[in-house]
Amino acid sequence: MAKLSAKEIIDSVKEMTILECKELVDLMKEELGVDPSAVAVAAAPAAGAAEDAGSANKTVVLKAAGDNKVAVIKVIKEATGLGLLDAKKIADEGGNIKENIPAADAEALKAQLEEAGATVELA
């Protein structure tokens, strides 16, 4: 018997009706002992692990612009791509500058803002 490639199998499945796909799944359960619902349950913890890896992301929060507000506005404008008025509003009111960015990028932005005279924290 000739061995089918994965692509050939997928192409064949694409041509099947829903009823034929169900019969295929039932046959796989019977012949191979494969239960698709067990695979879905096993995949769920892996998705949670990927979510935990994403928790290394940080939010850069401006607490105060400091005495050199113009320099802080320039850094905010460059980092976010905001216009001058929006960057000035963040400098005046404080708040999140960038959210959910990699920790290394957050640290670099924090350093730039602190160099410009701002008070910044990472959340």
C-alpha cells in the first residue's frame, strides 16, 4: 500500500462531507484509539503556559514629567508615535505611556524618560 503524505490526507479531508468526517473520526477512535477531545484537553494547559510567558511584558507608567517637560514630551512622542498635543497631555497628566511591551523595551524607555527628567515606574 502506498503511503500518503500529510498534504494528500488533508486534501482528501477537505473534499469530505461533515458526515464523512464524523465517520473518519469514529473510525480513528476505534482503530487507533485516538480521541480528539482528549487532545483538546491536553492542549489547554499548553495555552496557559504561553500566557504565563507573556506576563514578562510591562507597562511604562509616567508618574511625573519633572522640570524638563519639553524633553519628556519629545521622548513620549518618539516612543508612541503620538502627536505633540497627545504627548503633552500624557506629560501633564501622567499615566500609561506604552502597555504590554517586552520588559527589555520597557526598561529602555524608562531609562530614556528618566534621563529626560521624568519619574517613571513599570507595572
